[in-house]
Amino acid sequence: MVWPDTREEWKYVDRKPNAAWEESAGAVFRSLVRLDPDKPLRFGFDPDAQQLFVEWLAELETKVRGGDGSGNRSGSLTSGTDCSQLPDSRASSHACCRQRRL
């Protein structure tokens, strides 16, 4: 989970958007609109990246549960989610993902 650092002081800033950044964001949204819902993109980890993810997830889930083995999922960051769909920056930066169309 990522959360920005906050400063104690606050200052209102009103300025024109950066044109290049605005165009870049627009290009992303336009490409998303063009995706074919009948042929969704599916991504998965290659075997090495999948192993890194499983190790990372096991460590995370142990920390979230307090490491006491109680199995209490009330504090789990992944509770109620399909864990196979969660990203792992370590895995994606060290091993190639594979892409396939269904």
C-alpha cells in the first residue's frame, strides 16, 4: 500500500495543467476506450515471477496476521480478493510478464 507523505503546512495552488502531461494522460484514456471487451487482455507472471509473488504474498499475509498463526483475516490487505490478480513490483521488475488474448 502506498500513501503520500503529508506536510504540516498547506498551500492552495491554482495553475494551468502541464500540457504534455495532460496529453499523455489523455492518450492513456483514449487507448483504454479502444480496448475490445470481447477480447480482454489477460496478464500473468512467468514462472520465476510467480514464485517471487508467492513468496512476497506469504510474507505479507504472515505480517498482516501478526505471525501468530491464528488465521484471523480481519486485518488482511488481500482479504476477499483473488490473490492471483494482485501485482507485485518486485516480480514485474525482475521477470517478464506474459500477455495473452482469450
